Amino acid sequence: RQVAQEFEAQAAILTVFDRQGHVVTTVGERAIYSQPIFSPDRTRLAVIKSDLEIRTRDLWVWDLATGRGTLITRTHFREPTRWPVWSPDGSQLAYVALRDGFFGVYRKAASGEGPEELPYNHPGGAMFLLDWSMDGRFLGFSASDLSGGTVYALPTDGAGERKPIEVLRSQFQAWGASFSPDG
């Protein structure tokens, strides 16, 4: 019963509007969707689709002209897929997924074909994929922990795991507390 109530409260059909607020098209069945992002040519929509009954949270791509959906990932709620971004040419998707207790940056062909690749396995906590550089050479992501947050550029070239380049770091300061070497 709780699953049915949650579905009723959150489910929708994917609806694309023009700038004047008119419906252009609808795709997909009524479901729970999040984190939609258009392909660079605006012909496809990548979105996270949650299924409460079978407890999955997967990445799908919807072709806006045909309404055809393609499953990209097959994951369980305990290993969710999040934060999809498109490659500049629209041929690939990168996303963050939790696998074996670690967040990682993964990528896969936008067609859904072929294996999932793990360019980077993050040793820390949660991370958020931000974007793919226009030249296709880097994926931007951020990560944070109790000491602060960091923005990284992850090279996309090469094989195997890549080493991210730190771009920006911020430090958190506990409210009302400060540190002075003089005591």
C-alpha cells in the first residue's frame, strides 16, 4: 500500500514544453522520473527512472520523435545511478553510480549497447557529476566531505581508471569556531 501511495504522489509522464509553455511531446509511461537532461541536439532525453515495486533506479534514454525508451543501466536501489551528462557529440552518457560501496564515474554508449566503463572510482563519499567539457576531453565532478568540497576535472582519454585534476577546493569552518596558532 505504501508503494502505491508513493507512486501516486510522485509519478508523471515525461512532458516536453516549448518556450511558450505549449506541450511539444510526451514520452514514456507514467513513472517516477528525476534528473532529466536533453541530448546536445535536443532529440533525446536522458532521465533516471525509479521503480518502487522491483526497487530499481536506472538510467533511460527517450527518443523524443519516436517515444522509444532505451534502458542504459540495470541497478538496484542500494546501488543507484545518478547525475547523467551527455558527451558533446551525444554518443555517450556519463553518470555516477554506487557499486560495491563506492561512488564512481561510469560511462556507456547512449544507444545502451556495449559494456559499462568505469573511468574513475571515488575513494571518498558522495560525488556529483557536473558536465562534460565541450571538447569532450574532461568530465567535471564535485565531491565533499566534512573538511569541504572540491571540483575536479576527470580526463576522458586513455584506458582504465584515470586520475582527476583538482580545479577548486573550499573549506568548511564550524559555525562560531575559529583556530588561531596563538591559542
